[in-house]
Amino acid sequence: MKKYIWDGIFKNNPVLVLMIGLCPTVAVSTTVQNALGMGVAVLFVLTMSNLTISLLRPMVPESIRIPIFIIVISTFVTITDYVMHAYAPAIHKNLGIFVPLIVVNCIILGRAEAFASKHTPLPAILDGIGSGIGFTLAILGMAIIRELLGSGKLAGHIVLGTKFAATPILFFSLPPGAFLAIAVLIALTRLRK
Amino acid sequence: MNPSTVKLKVSVAPHIRSVDNISRIMYSVIAALMLPLVGAIYFYGWCALWLTLSGIVGAVLAELIVNLIQRKFTITDGSAIITGMLVAFNVPPGAPWWLPFAGSIFAILVAKAPFGGLGYNILNPALAGRAFLMASWPNFMTKGWLAPIRPAGSTVSGVATITTATPLGVAKLQPKLASMLNTPAALKAMFIGNVGGVVGETSALLILVAALPLMFKKYIDWRIPVFYIGTVFALTGILYELGVTPLSPFAHVLAGGLFLGAFFMATDMVTSPVTRKGKIIFAIGCGIITVAIRIWGGYPEGVSYSILLMNIVTPLIDRKVRPRRFGT
């Protein structure tokens, strides 16, 4: 049982090993808060949609499974979107279009297609939690590198001294810095093997 | 003749060897780059030397780190020193000392080493370092122009002290004043290097003198600078006649980093095409993009980005103009 969770975090980490769901990882990893917000949103949607799809599994006809998966996923995304809008408006505003875009996130559809539609509910939930944590850790790692070097802050607090915060390496806040950060993380992941 | 004294060496090809090798070429280029450096010290004072040294130290330190990780010894081939010098040549003379240092470290650790080191890098490391500096510290990279400390009666430094200091900056931000740059006196100042600009770019004369022996030795191919500068001259000539740009083609060629870029950065052996035809295509492409950025782009100068963009298509050019195999 534990294996399902650990696989999602390390062996099959969606971002760093399977290299899916890169779009939000690159786009909203500018600060630690944004990354955490995105990670939690994906974790919730992934777990709930995995559970629902696993329960619906016997009833879904093979030929129209993708539209059904998308409807299930978009239901949970809409819930997440409204909840975040109500209780965390600042993060919701920062994440912008990337919350609704979770609907077409490869990680969620990928786990639905490859795992939840072939397994019973309990493994499906564990797989969702594992992959969700894997995504959250990857995007959080990106955000720590980018926020620390790109603005000298961590979760909004100045940590590298005010002098560095006045002239930070802006490059890391910009899109090319995201590509460099993800390249470094993927390289480190492969080094471990 | 006594047969025992005849030295016949039996070996496999190649039998004719050139004396040129990587470090010989690199140290020749370094020697040539000393000339623009001396010019920069003459025009802007000792800060030019300190910035260049900081760039070199950064590049060599980064190369040392890479060498230690790879357990390979490439630090003495001189390529890191050139990268450091060229990064420093690309920052304004009034920049803080650590700016070329940071740019050189990025150039070696990100643009060069991960691709496999010298000979395998896709982008010119020095220009990648400059692009990194432009993205990270735009304030330091677009301010800090020093008016030359030796005015020698140039009209350009008079214009320069108003707000922006480089000729192309004037052309971009104050087009009404730009016609002053078309006068013979201003052109002469730009040719000699007596204008505002980044450390190593201003003196077309010194760059030309430095590059001539290298072209003679075929360390840099004459086709790239000739076709690059020629394309810029022809295109800006047409656009000047049409009234699109206030600068005459002579001013466009002499202003900014065109000479430094065309002679010392576009000609980098690793990142430019191998064949003669490919080099000409590469140079014309650089010229077109430079003019497009200068006239329609957001930046006053487009040399560095044009060379970086053409670096990226270099493998495609090489594939397209592959020469016929001998005998087929």
C-alpha cells in the first residue's frame, strides 16, 4: 500500500521523472506561496478525481472514457477554483488562469487513464496522494530556487540580506530562470539513479 | 649517405600537421583583444581594466570548478579567458565590479559546460552571459555609460551628456538629435571610439586593427564580418533613404557593438557554420536581425541577440549547405 504513495513521490515523480504537468510548474513557481497553493490544488483534484474515476470504472464505456474523465476532473477543479477564490483570494489572483487549467493538466488525466481506471478505489486514492505530493515537492523545489535567487526572499521574507534583495538575480524570476531551475532539478534527480 | 642517419618515419595519416592548436589560436585572440582593452582604458580610465580582470577571474574560476568536477584539465587552453574578456567588454564602463564576474560564471557554468565544454556549446558563452546580465540587472546594463575622459572636441559626447550616452541610445530615444550623428566629426569620433558605449565596443578602428592579423592567419573568417557589416550597411542605407531611420548607414555601421560582434563574437568557430556558404548565410542573417532590432525592436542595439539567434540555427545551416562528398 505504501508503495503507491512512494512511487508517486520518487520513482514516478510526475514532473521530474515522467516530465508531465510542466506548464504550471514552470509558470507559477515564482514564489513559495504560489507553488504551495498550486500544489495543494493539484493534490486535492488528483486525489478526488482518482477516487471518483475508480468508483465509476465499471460503468464507463471504453469509447467515451476521456470526456467522462474530463467532466469529473473539471467538477473538482471548479470546486477548487471557487474555494480558493473565497478563502485565499490573493493566491487565487496570483495563480490566475492556471487554476482552471488544472482541467487539462497531463498529470491528472494521465493518472486517471493509466491508474485510476484500472484499480480499485483505495490504491487509486493513494496513487493520487502520492503523485500530488510528488508534484507539490517538485514545484516547491523550483519555487525555493527561484524566489531565493530571483528576489532574495523566501515566502515573502527577506532571507539573503537587504543588499541582495535590492539587486537580486532577476533572471530567476523570469521564464528562462524557470527552465534553468527545472533543468537543474531534473539533472539532480537523474544523478541519484 | 649512411642509411642509419636517414630518419624515415613510418606512420599512418595525417602526415602534414599544422602548428595551430586550440591554445595557440585562443592566445592569439587574447593578444588581439588587448588592443581594444588598451583603447577602453584610454577612453574610460582604469575601471575598464578592473571590469575586464573581474570577468576573466570569474570565467577562469568557473572553468576550474568544471575541471574539478569532470577531472579534466582544460583551464590552460585560454578559451575561458576569452569568454571572461568578452563578457566584460559587453558591460558599461560604469557598472559595478561584480557584474562581469557574474556574467562570466553564468557563461561557463550554464552556457558552456553542461553542453560538453569547448567545441560543443550551442551558444556563444560570452553573449549568453551578456543576455543573462541584461535579464538580471537591466538597470546596471543600460545605465552607467561614461562619457569618454578624453573629449578631443567630439560633438557626440556633447549630445551624450544630455541623457542617454550611447549613439544608438540617442537614435532610439531622441530621434530629433540623431542627425547630429551623421556629421563627419561624429562619424570620426565613432570610428576612433571616442563615444559612450560598453567597455570594448566603441573603437571600430582598434577592433579592425586587432582583427586583421587574425583574419590573415585565418583564425577568423573574413566572410562573416564582411557580409555581416555589409548587410547592415545595405539595409540601413535603404531604410535611411526611405526615412525609416534617422541614422545614416555609416553611423549605423560605426555605432554600437557591430564591429566587436562581427569580428570577435559572430566568428566564434564553435558556434558559427563550418562551410563558407553557411558562414555567408549566417552573417547575412545576423545583419538582418540586427537591423530589425535596432529599428523596430525595444532595445537600441541588436547585435548580441542577433548573433545568439543565428547561433541557434547554425546546426540547421550546416545541414542545409553540407558540401558534396568527394567522389560522389
